[in-house]
Amino acid sequence: MSVSLTVAGVWVLVATLIALAPRRIHWPCAYGLATVGIPLLGWITFENGPFWGLIALAGGASILRWPLIFLLRRLRGTSVE
């Protein structure tokens, strides 16, 4: 397994541990996970190819689904509540 996929596995483990934490830290940690995840996604795609990059993108989007949903709602101009 490549180093980038190993780091992605650690990212998933950290995201899982954050999900077990109190709710008040979910949003700040989601911003941190997204900040780390975007370059990680590029690294995975560069090192392993676009297929694994798309797999990693789908996995990251499933983990960070609520920030993604709120972003899409904000971009469309619909209610965020």
C-alpha cells in the first residue's frame, strides 16, 4: 500500500475519533479535516491515479457530508437551517 493511502487511512481514523467527541468541536474539526483532506486528495490522485482519487473523494464526502450539504445549500441560496 502506498504512503498516501496509509495517510488517508489515518485521516479516516482521526475523523472517526472526532465523531465520538462532543458536538461542540465537530465544526472546527470538520474545517481542519477539510484543510488537510484537500491536499491529501491531490497526493492520492498523483501517486495512485484518478480511480483511487475518486474513491478517496467519495469517502471524504461521505465523512464530511454535513459541511458539504451546508456548502451546497449556501451556494444555491436556499435556507441553511
